[in-house]
Amino acid sequence: MKPVERSEILDYQTYEDRREAFRREVMAAKTRRRIHAGECLTCLFENRLTIRYQVQEIMRAERIARERDILHELDTYNALLGAEGELGCTLLIEIDDPQERAVRLREWYRLPEHLYARMEDGRKIRPLFDEAQRGTDRVSSVQYLKFPVRGETPIAIGADHPSLTAETLLTIDQRAALREDLAPEHIARQ
């Protein structure tokens, strides 16, 4: 997916003036791209709009104005986008109880290898992930994944870890959103 360019980023003061309308647009886009698998896994598929929002929000919160710092944020967040034919995803492992969360994150150390996007023909596409998202004995509760789906839209998202199995079929609207993100004409236009 084409990265967000510097020319698309507003200074934080101008952004503040336009924030509410932009935020509504982004929240609607995120709703279509948020997929819950089981009780505690949430996948948020990223696109140029959601990444632009993340950059604008961090600039606003931290009052970032230096060009090098803006470029750093752009590089950091653009890395979450999938390359051509890939879907970039932020996975949240959501467990409210701190003690249970600590136990599960250790137990699910190998969870990234057990996540998948199921395709229409039944294939399970495993995500690419950064090993740095794991400590020596536990997985991070936030994972940045890329599903190399080769431009095809998945029909389900799931996990087949021995102690965590879940699968969620994507709605028609969710599939349409991911299909839009994979479309070359959409990537160039957005």
C-alpha cells in the first residue's frame, strides 16, 4: 500500500481545527476494519486513512512540530501498512485482569504463528510479524502483523493455538473494506 506522504500531514494546530470531522471519518473506517476473534483478540486492519490519523493524533498529543520528528512518526506508522497484496493489521490481545493477562501472554508466546486469514478456497494465510514483539518468555499484547494474501480478500480471521482457538467470518462490509484496501486504484487514490 502506498505510504502516507509528508504533504498529507497537517501541522497540529490546523489539524486541531479539522479534527472532529476527520475523526468521524476515521472511526467509520475503523469500524469496517475491526474484527473480533474470540473473546480477547481484536484485529484492526490498517489503511492509509487510519495511519494518517495515528500520525496526526500523536503529533497533536505530543505537540510535534520539528520536521525530523514528523518524518520519524510517518516512517514508524507507515511501517504498519502492508506492501502490495498484503493487509497490515494491529492485533490487540485484550484481557482486562492484569494477572490473567500475564499468564495468557506467557501461555500464548507462539500465538503469532497460530493466527491466520482464511481464504475462500480454505487456505490459511499466516501473518508475517516481527520477533521483537516477543520478550524472552511472553508475547506482547499488541502485535503488528502483515497478511500476505496476494491481493485476495479473506473470508475469516482466526487463531488455532492449542489453548486459544477462535474464528470469525468477515461480514460483507468488512470484506468490502479489505477489498478496497487491496485494490490498486484505491491505494493510489486514498
